[in-house]
Amino acid sequence: MSEEEDLDLRELPDDELVEQMHDDLYDGLKDEVEEGTQILLERGWTPYKVLTEALVEGMRIVGVDFRDGILFVPEVLMSANAMKAGMTILRPLLAETGAQKVGTMVIGTVKGDIHDIGKNLVSMMMEGAGFDVIDIGINNPVENYLEALEEHKPDLLGMSALLTTTMPYMKVVIDALKENGIRDDYAVLVGGAPLNEEFSEAIGADAYCRDAAVAVETAKEFMARKHNKAGAAG
């Protein structure tokens, strides 16, 4: 398919270019996503419109196929990396325009656990859905979570564990939030291979997310509820 090889993104009308960007995101083509992002901006698209219609919508499609078992972690990581290339261009422009963020999340793997593939995937998918994500990395004691929450005042706290031995530390963090009187300020989402719904409820988390696609859906639901409450209160 030589004509496919020579596809000039600049010759495509806006709607076809956006569809092509969805395809390129799906295939994890970083350079093409960067180029498409630049072209739309040059055509006068607002950074927010490029973010939502080209990148976020493209990642939504990736998320659906990941959830349905059509795509797997390596492919999704490639898509997320391609999306990050577009985000690198848009982020400073979005900051200038003060574009509305969907929400903010602090995420990290708990103390004693150095696994980060699942956490990284959630971070990337959340960014792909328009969230601001502060990733505090791996092996985090309670203090790291409390400091990040104090500094960034997020809407959501995400905790990850891949070892049965480190799972109980999630409860240590949630108990610390209660002791500090800030438990109700955040929706706490937990995830990781050994976890399940019962464990999540037992430690007092708000939700168990079995994978990155579910984490994004759950986070969006919490934000919608939060806005509804704020609206009702106002």
C-alpha cells in the first residue's frame, strides 16, 4: 500500500485528519500524532478542541478495546506514549488559556512495592482522558501521600499494589487520611492484580479498579458526582 505510506496529513480535511489521528494513536505512531496536533493548531483549532476531539477521543477508543481484550498492555503503552507526544505540545498552550481540567489525581505505588507498569498505564490513560496526574512513583510511605495531597489538593487519590504483602499498606494510608480529618476530601481508588472488591471495601477505599480503563471510567463518575453535589449546594 504505497499510497498509505505517502499519506500527507496536511492534505486531509479536518474531519479526516482527526480520524487519521485516532488511527495513529491506536497504532502508537508518535511522530504522526505530533504532526497532526501541530497541523490542527496551525489551522486555528483551540488547544482544548485538539485535546478533546483528537487525543482524548482517540484514547477513549483505545480504552474500550483494552477493556474488551482486543488490545493488550504493550499496545496501550505505545498509544499512551503517542498521546503524550501530542500532550507535550498542548500542555503549555492549555495552561495559557486556563482550560478547564476534568480533575486532578495523585497516584503512587505503596511502600514496599516497586511495581509500576499498572500504575503508569493508569496515569497515561487518565492523562489521555484529560485529567491532571501527579505520579509520585513507587515504594511510597504514608508521608509521601500526605505531602502530595497537601501540595496538589487533588480530587482523586490512586494507590497501586501488586504484592499481597503490600496490599495492607493501603489501609495504613486511608487510616492516616481519617486521622488527619481529610478522608472525605478525596475519592480513593485502589488497584493491582491481587486486589478485589471485598478488599477495597474492607479497607475503606471508594472504589476498586481492576484495570486502567475501569479507573478512567470510575474517575469520571466521581467527578460527575462531585460537580452535581457542588451544583446542588450552589
